[in-house]
Amino acid sequence: MPVIVKYIVVRDGDEKMTFATKKEADAYDKMLDIADNLFDFLENSDIVLDETRKEEISLLLAEKRDEVMPILRGVSPKAQSDRKKSTSTSGAAKTRKKAVAKQTASKRADTSETATVPEAKSVSKSATKVTTRTKGAS
């Protein structure tokens, strides 16, 4: 019989959500902590909103905190999306360059192996020594 581990986020005695991994449950719990702090902030502000609206706003800001934080730092949302596009484009270009380099290297290896004598191949492979460094080695 399989054993299934579930992580349940409980707030004030209520089960809020169930997760398969501890990491997801911790992230959700942290998001709820942020939402609670934002709700308290809105409660203490001069803005007149009903409790439901304050809760909705605080949950929205907590859920989208990765998008909101740069805005609070003064980065416009448009500039932020432009940066993401350029980063993903340059990342894709780097990936393409690596793939082309691998293909070129494998083609060179294929042509050099066909031009060599089989005995020379086995000697070169056995003569190659790979050393690994451990964390404490200098």
C-alpha cells in the first residue's frame, strides 16, 4: 500500500490548502503571511475600504509580489517586461551558440576518428585521464 505525504497549510484552525511538497506549502504559507501584513497595513491607512476589498487587495499584492517589488523600487512595468524579453532572447541565443558548438565539435570528432587508426583511438582514450576535485581540495 503506498504512503502519500501531504502538506496542509492551516491558518487559525482552518485548512487553507494542501500541497504535495514542503517547498510549495512553505511558499504558500509565506504568501499568506505577506497578505496578513498587507491587510494590517491597509487597516491602519487612511484609505476607506470594506474588509473584503482590503483582503482581496492584500492577497493580490502578496500573490504578485515578484511583479510588484520592482514597481515599488521605481522600475516601470514596461521596462521590466523589456528586460525579461532581452534576457530571454540573449539566453536563447547562448543556448543556440552552445548547441552549434556541440554539433561542430562532434562533427570534428567524427571526422578525426575516421581518419585515425583503430589502435591509436584506443590508446588515446585510455591515455586520457579525468581528475575530479573535491570541495576541500586545492
